[in-house]
Amino acid sequence: MLSWSSTEAGTPADLAAIADGEGDGGLPFGAELVAFAEAIGGFDEAALAAARNRLTAAAGEAFMVDAAAVVANFEMMTRVADGTGAEFPAETAVHRAALDARLDIGGFTSAR
């Protein structure tokens, strides 16, 4: 969704940079967003607070709240899909496999 929405907005995201956690991925506030996402995925409350504060300082509180809501929504959608046993359609398997490899997400628990 990020690659599609960022392209539609006229600012294509560099998914490799985002996956590597390097730079800004070509997105406004990208470095702060990547740090925020990394911190949300971790277990360090101090790192999360620092990332949240940096994102808020750079982009404003409303932007940070929107980013947190997007993360929460994706977490919810993943849990629903996993709980129902939903799978990607076969016709998207090749594209999905390439994207998964590019983002190096095969190690996540939900990739089972």
C-alpha cells in the first residue's frame, strides 16, 4: 500500500531504504517515520517515546497520531487475516514473493 499511495501522491517511496531503516525513503518526514515504525515494533519504551517525540517535532502531533493510527490499523488487519486463515490470491504470489524478499520480511512470525 505504501508504494502505491506514495506513487499516487507524487512521491514514490524507496522501499529498500525503508526496509533497511536508512535515510528517509524519499518521503517527507521519512526518517522520522522509519524510526517511529522501528520503535513501535520493538520493546523499548524509551526508544518509542524518543521516536514519537522526534516525529511530533518534525511533522506535528496530528501527523504522529495519524501515523500511529495507520500502524494500529495494519496490526489489526494482520491479526484478522491471520486469525481467519486468509491467504493472498495465487495470481499475486510472484509479485508478493518479490516484494517480501525486497523488504526482507520472511523472518516475521506472521510469514509462517
